[in-house]
Amino acid sequence: MTVRISLAVASLVLLSPATAQSQESTTAAALRAMVSDLDATPEWSARFTSLSFNSTTDTATVDGLVIRSEEPGTELNFDTITVTGFAEATDGTITVDRLATDGGTVIAGFSRIGLTDLEVEGLSVPVLDPVVFSAEQPIISLMKVYSEALKIDIARASAAEIDVIQTLEGVESRVAYEQVSLEDFADGKIARMDAAAARMEAPVEDQLMTIRIGVTEGRDLDLGAFVHVYDPDAYQNGRGDMVWRNASGYVAYRDIVVDAPGARVFIDLIEAEDLNVRQPPQEFTTFLDAVTLDPNMPEWRIERMAKQAIPDMLGAWSIGVFRTSGIEVDMPGVDRVALDDFIIRDLSIDGMREFSFAGLEFSMRGAFATRVDSFAIGNMVFGGIDGLKRLIATFDAGGEPDPNDVIPVIGFMELVGFDLQTPDVERLSLDRLRVDSSDYIGIIPTVTTMEMEGLVVPTDVMDREARLMMQRFGYDQLNVAMTFGYEWADELLSIAMTLGSEGMGSMAFDMEIGGVPLSLFDGAEIDISPETLPDATFVEGRFAFTDEAIVGHGLELLAEEMNAPKDQIRSQFADALPFFISMGTAGNPEVAQLIRESGFLDQLTPAIREFIAAPGGSIIFEAKPAAPVPFSTLEEVGDTAPERMIDLLAVSVASEPAPTTEVEATPRPTPESGAATEDTLQSPPQSRPE
């Protein structure tokens, strides 16, 4: 059935008169005529109990107004409506200074809306176009009604309470707002909207979940932007314009309490800034109408329709900032679940600038306790609407999906301040881990850096053999720092890495490889083989190890094993080094040949002797051939003449002593210089400034 809603009906729904006369009782006559005209239509019935007019206050009062559609599903009931300051302009625009009702109910489909003490000021209703409401297209029809309603202007509006009950398949859910206010509604935009409190219950009968909100506020809301997206007729030639429109400048919910089976959640703030919408390539409201009209349709049909509509539906939204702060969860058996902040920035189907959280705590008595100071991941690029459509089509066809449509490009990831404690682990912690990637080819970054600091690993997480060895060296934990990075450009691949543990030592490695073509990284596959790298060359490389204390601890253990004086073990071991090298290479003739016949032993022995003789030094190996050496040549030399490898790569080894630190003597401060004296040390402590 098709219902035609005229100007009179649309105006009446908004509780405003539609016509005017020039007699003294203009307002009363217009209201009486509007109800009579509406009742005369075949689609609606309308009546009221009484209508009066006070000429002194220019106020008309309507009691017992009831409006019903002939097709069940739409009904309006108002106890009392007052209209003050009615006027009609020559162009047909109706203005009302004040419209108020002490109570009313609006029934629309599965929704029942209760209104208490509704008041509207500065109401202006232009001539509205007739709207066709189709029961077969409820959401699309609502968009048509909204499109006309957006032509109305309201200076201010308020309600003591708005109570919405929705009934779906016999289950009721409720949302109630208190002390609702609206300011400056014009051109489809709302400057400000607030509610003092809100409560949500689902389902109403059992209240399995309730949500209480202390304060709700909204700024710069553009309802026309939503209509532009959800109205299929707004799509020119059936195609979306893909132009972003700001639909909401700011929305916030404060002091939230969520009660659910087995948990209670407290949230200080949920806020969203710069919610934007756009028309995707294809409209999706037809899909929403189909699901609304037939929620029990076969799953295969819903799935088929959803695959066509969901990419466009997801592509219609973006959000500038979404933030949640002050989250705490009470759960049986859990000591603490808390989160200080959760933030999403610039999220759409095309990508996300940042996903982050801070101050995460989770602990269960007798099981574990963990904390994360902050985590962030961002500069992500997704496949967009087209990528999701390709992915769905590929799965439907039983094909292998393109990794570019599945795996997002990630610009950075950072974890700061991670701690974990369990009954078996005293404390596992990490100060900071950050990875940055850029200059992607497909999903492979050609520039990546990684930094890790303060990874503290207690020996009690190691197996027994490793734990005993660490304890013999005098360590009850490792404090590891590491960096890694590579850059690939113009067929030159540069790799660098450092790894060290506080109180032990560190090593650094870097290398350059030439002849690595860009085509090696094709999509998500990296094909590395002699066939794909026929021109690969070794350009240069460097390895360095810097001692802090691990060499000394090792020598002390060796002294214990050999029953030698610990204060002499360094010099004795350095003097015996050539013998140890000979013994160490005796079982590998190729290595022995390489070291002896190349003359490399003459460089290696003094370098290692100097490195071991004094703590804190470094030993450095470098390979800098005069020209890049093909890997095929290295393989051939390694098989036929390994003694030539040292000269071929121009390998050198050297040691560097520990850096010296000069400590300057600090003169003893005098009282005149502001230093503490006996009198000042005995003074009471100062209070902390407020």
C-alpha cells in the first residue's frame, strides 16, 4: 500500500499548523481545518477532544489529539498541545513562536516514542513537497520524509524525557533520555544537542544489559549529510559522488556504566570528532529495506545481498577521532581490568592513521599481572571499497586472494612499557619497541627500521641448562637492546643490526648487497634464489663486538676450571691465544687453510690479544673489496680456493680499547653559591605547591 503524505500531514507530525486564515481566530481555525482535512483522506483518521483560543496570549490549545494511519503501524497521541504566535507569510511559510505539549506518544512501526514536556521555540515550516511513503520501502521512505523535514527551522527545543521502546520479534529494548535540549536547527544542521542523562535496557523484561550515561552532548550535526547518503534518489544516474561531507563535528558520552551478565564496566568518556559520510559507488539502502522487511529470509539470500552491499556500506563512513578514556571492568575472579585511553584516528575503509591505547592493566590473583603503558599502530592503508569487492569476488569464485586486498600496509608500530608477572616469572618487561616501514612495493616495505630497548628477561623463564649457564656467568637476568633496519633502492640492499645486553656486551653488523632488482619483491612473495639473483654482489660488510663484562666473567670461569689466578687469566689467555686458535680450527681443515694460508692469522692474533687483555674493548671485522664481488664468485672460491677468500673480500680485523672518560674534580660549593648548609639540611621540608 502506498500512503501519500501531504504538506498538512508532514507539518502535523512536527506539531505545527499548515494553513492560516485572516480572522481573529486564525490559529484555531487553521488547526481545526487541518485536522478536518487530514481526517477526510483515505489514508488517515484524525480527531481531537477540544480546541480553544486565547486571544490575549495569542495561544491555541488542542486537547486529546489522535492521528492514526489506516494501515496499522503509525499513530500519534497528544494530551494537550499549545500553539502561540502563529503566522503565515505570503510564500506559504508558517511560523510559530512557541509550540508545547505536556505529554504524547508517537508509534512508528516497531518503535514507540514517549514525549514528556516537549517545547519548541522559533518554529518555521516552509511549503513542503508531498511525500510518498511506501510500506515496501520503509527506510527509503523515511529518507524522503526526512529530506522534507530538514527544510524546517527550529531556534530551540527541549523535552523533559524522550522514551523510545523498540520491539523486534517480541523482544523489547528501551532507550530513555532526560532533559533533552536542541539549539539552532536550520538547513538540516543542528548547532548543539544535549541530554542530562540516558538509560538503555535490552531486553526490557530481563534487563540482561543496561547502560547508564551521565551526560550526552553533540555539536555541529548535519542530518542532511546522512540523508544524502541513505536516499537512493540522491545518487546521480545511480552512482555515488564519493565526496566526503562532515556529518558530526563532535559527540560525547560521559560517566557511563554498563551492567552485563558477569561484568560491570565503568567508562569516564566516549567521544567522536569529525564523523564524515559520503555516497559510495552503489547505494545500499535497498539492502537495509529488504532485511528490515524480512529479517527471517534464508541465510543464503542475506549473504548474497550482503556481499554486494557491505563494501559500499563500509565505504560510506570515516571518523576523524574516536576516543574512550577511563575504563574499568569489574568481573568475578579478576582483580583488575583497566584502560586509561583508547584512540582511533582517521579511520575509513581506505586506511587508518592511528590505533592506540594507554595504561592497560589486567591482573588475576595467583595467575598473572600485566601492564602496558602504551601501544600504537598506524599509517595503515587498506584495500578500500574496490579491494573488498575484489576479495569477495575471489572467494566466491574459489580463487586465491590477492594479498594486497587482504593485508594492510602498516607505517609504524610502537609498544612502550610492557610488564608481565606470573607465579613462575618474577618480572618480564620491555621498555620500548618500535618498527617503522615505508616505500612499499605491494605489501613489502623497502625501508624498515626496528628499535628495541630494555627487554628484561629473567633467567627463570629459560630452560634449566641455559639458566645454570647464565647463573655461572653471574647473571640473573638479561637486559637486551636491539636495532634492525634495511633500505633497498636502486638495486642496492643495505642491512644493519645491533644486539646487546646490559652488563654483558653488544654486537653490530651491517652489510650492503648489490644487484637486487625491484622485481624481486613482487606482491607478497619474495623469490630469493640463484636464478632470481644472477647479478647479486657483495659490496661491503662489517661486524663488531664490544665487551662490557661477559669476557671477564668467562675468563673467571676458565680460571676456576684451570685452577689459575683470576687476576692473571687475561694476560695468560691472550698469550696462549695462537695455540687456542690452532686447536679450534684443527677439526676443520678448510677453516684452518683459510686462516693460515691467507695470512689472516697474523691480523687476527694481535687483535684478539688486545681485545682480551683489557676489559671494555671492541673487536671489529671489516670486508671492503675494491669492487663488488658477485656471489657466484664467492661460491666458486669457497669451493675451490678458500684461502683466497680473505684477499678477495679485503677482510681486516682490528681492536679498539674501551673509551676513556675524564672526570673533572668538582669544587666544594660554598653557602654563597646556594649549596646546602647544616642549617638548611635541618630545615623542615617544604610543602608541595598546590
